[in-house]
Amino acid sequence: MRSLLDSDAFVGRCVETEVALAAAEARLGLIPEAAAASIAFAARTIRFDMVRLARETELVGYPILPIVEQLADACGEAGGYLHWGATTQDIMDTATVLQVRQALDLVELQLDDTIAALRRLAADHRDTPMAGRTHLQQALPITFGYKAAVWLSALERHRERLMQLRPRVLVVQFSGASGTLASLGGPGLAVQSELAKILGLATPSITWHAARDGMVEVVQVLALISGSLAKIAFDVSVMMATEIGEVSEPFARHRGASSTMPQKRNPISCEIIIAAAKMVRQHSGLMLDAMVHDFERATGSWHLEWSALPESFALASGALLQASFMLSGLAVHPDRMLANLAISKGLIVAEAVMMALAPLTGRQTAHDLVYAACRRAVEAGKPLFDVLVDTQDVSVPLGRERLRYLTDPENYLGSASQMVDRILHPASGVGLEK
């Protein structure tokens, strides 16, 4: 990701845009074909003086004039046709779009790897029971496959968002100083269209250099992806806690080790993902602020993108790399999940007893009876089943065997497994009620 977005890459995409612009204008007869050919040749052979480029960029405030000066010198007489009718932001925005296209390709590949790892976890652990938790307390039983499928569902939606935003973002920028293409007169829109065609980009309906919602959308989706990865990482890191121990990050020598405590196996990938998500979230807010452009070219707002956009891609890419690694090798401990599921001695399925009793006594009466039984079970340190058996208002209408079934957490998983099927096989209708 760094190699796609660093300063050398940006200069390369700026030059690519200048070459494409010359080619478009030559095809339409605005500049000589020989000039366009000379510009293309110079672009292939030039070795920029990057020290000079950096110094002059600092002086000018933007890199395009310094790039054009060096490239024009390399073109000889054809240099007089370089950057014909363009303005700085035309070249910089289009170069950024070219970078974004490559960066989106990489993000999608990494997202696909993470999705594949989650699909395997969801399928392998479709029926692996564990405690569901709300407010950090055991709530009702779920399966680990269900948990993985919930994680997966968000990433599937993000993949769809990435596809949907492409037509809105991968759009050429060529509009001239105030966006009206006045410098080229009548052929301006034709040049814009031809430039887009050469670069494989869409043609905008109108100038967008002061309407930044496309670039902003990219970072918002990166923030969504990073946020969903952080949710996974937070869950995994808590599940790795010594007292819970339901999963472990992949083992590698010294990975997650402490310099002083030999027993430690820290959730390193989780920590990196959570930190990256926080930083991308900050950049998403920065990009929203960057939408506020004054008039036809902003005083400072555009500059925010130069930091927020590439850094967001780098952070999201790093988070995806960590997530793919972690989830592909995640060690799942079903025995520990079962042990934790039994830790409340049946209290986790108190709802199951209440719902079975409700048709016989009414819901509120059933709730009060089971609630009182739960309190007695907690105070006495006894299994909920034992207390319920001794509660005639419950044991008589339900019976002993029914109570034993109801107080087994593995019998109260609801539609968890069918929900996993719906995520894994959405087109087939698997898991849907007939």
C-alpha cells in the first residue's frame, strides 16, 4: 500500500495524467501528434531530480509546476504543449484517483482474504455452543459460528459498499482554473472525455474539484471496514483473557511475548487493529471537515486530504492484513466455551424455562417465579435445575424431564445455526423457513 501511495508513486501518476492529456489533445487536433509522442517518450525516460522537486514544491506550494518544468525540459520543443489547458488541481486530483483505484483493488483483495477466513470459521463452528454476552455478562447461549457469521455479515456489506462507490469516485478531473474549461473553449468537454477514456476513468457530469464527497466517501468506507475489524478484534481480545480463554491468536515464536513475563501471549493483532481503527476514524472526521471548500478552490481544506486519504488506506490495509492473519489461524477452544457456558449452573437459560412456563401460567407470573428461583440459586450456589425442581409452581406444570431439557444451554440455541447458513449460502435459501 505504501508503494502505491508514496511520493514517487504520486509523481508517477501525475506524469501519467500529463501524458494522457497530451495524447487526448493530439487525437482531437489541439496539439501536434509529434508533440504528444515526444512527451510520452520523455515521460518514459526522465529521471526527476527529486531534491529539486521537493525544494521547488515547498516554494510553490504544489508539485505540479515543478514536475511540469522538469518534464518540459526533457521534452525539448514539445515541452511547449505540455499541461495544455490544465490547472494544478486537474492533474493532482486525477493522479489521486488513479492511486485510489489501485489502492481499492488492494483493499478488496485483503478484504476477500479476511472474508474467506471468517467463512471458514462460521462453517467449522456452525454448531459450537458458547455463551452469548450482553453488557459483558452472560446472556443466552449462541454458537461460535453464529458469532463469526455476524462478523462476516458486516464485511460482506463493506465489500458491496466498495463496489458501489467506484463509479462515484473513479472519475477524471479536468476542468481548468475555475472549472469551466474556458482555456480550451469549444473542445474542452471533448478533451475531458478523451482523457477519461485513455485513463479508464468515468467522465464527470460537472466539475468536482470543489465538491469532495467522492474522496470523502472512500475514507468513510475505510473507517467502516476498520471499525468492523476493531469490533472483531475487541471480541477476540476479551475472549483471549486468561479467565475466559475461548480463543487464541495464531501461535508464532515470540509473537505477543512479554520481555519480562515468559507466560504471556498477548493479542497483538487485535491491538494493532483496534489502534488502526481509531486513527482511521479520526481521518474520517478530518475528511468531512475537508468537504467545506470556499468557492471554486479551497483555502486549505483540500490539503487535509493529502494526509487523511493515503494514511487511511495504509491503516486500513494494515488492519486487514492483521485480521486476515489472525482469523486464518485463530485457535478456537470449544471445551473452554462449554466450561464457560456451564459456569452459571443453568442461569444462562432461565429465559427458556420462563418461555416454556408462560403459556401455562401467563408470562408475568412465569417471569416472577423463575426470577425468584434464580435468586435462590445464586444465594445457595446451587444449579438452577435443582432449585426449580423444588419449586412446585414450576416443577408440577413442566415436569422434571422437561426442566432438565430446558436447563441445558445446548438446547437453547434458537436459530443460530440456520442464521449461519443464510450468511454462508444466501442464494440457496438454506436456513430459511419453508
